[in-house]
Amino acid sequence: MAAIEPNWISLLWFAAFATVCAIAFLVVAGMFPLKARPQAAKSGSATLLIAGNAVLLAALLTGTGFYGYTELRWSTLIVVAGLVILFVPGLFEIWPSPLRDGSAGLLVLVGVQALALAALAKIVGPSWPGLS
């Protein structure tokens, strides 16, 4: 494994964070345009959840991309990101419809993204200040 990617623990973390990003992207993208979103997500609170998910997704994408850029080889970064993009739609499809298209799913997604951001900050927090 060291010949392919010497930092394989970071590879596993990157794959997990990229998977969360891809699933969150599919859920949030399904809510736009706002007038065409599913009936279960047409309330005012769902609009706030969509906006919150979009903000968390932007932060998680930025952090995950920077983490992969600093910790992995380019070839590994490209292959793992490609595999995540290839297989996440299948994972998305097996989710129950209420979790994909409703306010409950948006609420769960906020929690998952917040947890992923907290884990990302915990893992890379001590090493990133030394980059300046």
C-alpha cells in the first residue's frame, strides 16, 4: 500500500469526507430551483435547512479539497475522487425517499455535515497553522 499512497490513513479520511460531500451535493442539488423542490420540502423551515446545507457543503468541499491537496499524491486524489463520484449515486439511490426529499433528511444532513466538519477540523487542525 505504501507504494501506491504512503499516507493511507489520510486516504481513508479523504474518501469518507468526499463521500459526505458528494451525497450532500446530490441532496442539495435536488432542492434547486426552490420552486420545483419536492412537496415535503416546501416549508419555510426547509428553505432555511437548504441554505444551511449549502453553506455547510461549501465549507466541507473547501476543507476536503484542501485536505486532499496537502495530504495525498495527485494521482491518489484524482482516483479516489473519481471513485467517490462514480459510486455515490448508487448509495444515494438506496436511501429512503423521505430522507432524500424531505425536511427530516435535510436535518439529518446538517448533522452529518457538521460532524464531518468537526472531524476534519480535529484531524487537520494542528497541522494547518504551520503551512503559513
